[in-house]
Amino acid sequence: MAKSFGYKTKVYYEDTDAGGIVYYANYLKYFERARTELIYSLGFNHQKLNETDTYIVVRTCNIKYEKPVKFEEEIDIETYVTKISPVRINLTQNALVKGDLRVKADVELAVIDHVGKPKKMTDDLYQSFKSCI
């Protein structure tokens, strides 16, 4: 079973639409923050990655909205690494409120260099992500 990496955030007024429901595009921000925290938990940060000319970018993102999240609710973002290759990282990310699934995303990340060409991860980065499966 893949390890789960958690990130919590509260819904603020600025995150919502006129009806007090999280604006759909804001889930992309929540999921991005959770992925960044995952990278930090593995002992890496963007400066360290940039020093090896390594950039991790979203290649595809498929989101399914199950139920709305509302103003002032606390969201738990669970991130699971589901598949890894030297140039790709696949994740499932779930947004939950009190254990109830609200939004699910399947995300594929690509590893590139500074000009946008595919690049193999360094061995330590690859092994760190692999340990999450």
C-alpha cells in the first residue's frame, strides 16, 4: 500500500465563490501545496532541485468533483505516489472533509531541465519517490 502524505488547510472567504463554495480552480492550488510539502518531506526543495537543473512540472491533471467544500471547512489533502519512472511521477490526490471524499485528482508530473526537455531524476530523488509506493 502506498504511503499517504497529508496536508491540511482551512477554506478562507477568498477561496470561495459567491455561494460560499470553494471555486473549482482553487483545488489546483491546494493540490500543488500538498505536492510541494511531499517534496519537502523527502528532503528536497526547489532550490536543491534547481541546482541539479531538475524541474518537476504538471503534465496532466484529471479532477473529479464529488461534493462541494464550503467556507471555513478544513480540508485534508492526501497525496499518494502511484507510479514512478525516471522521468515521470504519477500521483492520486484526495481532498477530504472529516474523512469524506470531496475532490479527487490523478496527476502526472514530468521531470524536465531548464529548457523543457525530459530529464532523468537524480538517483537520490528517484529512490525517495520510489520509497513512497
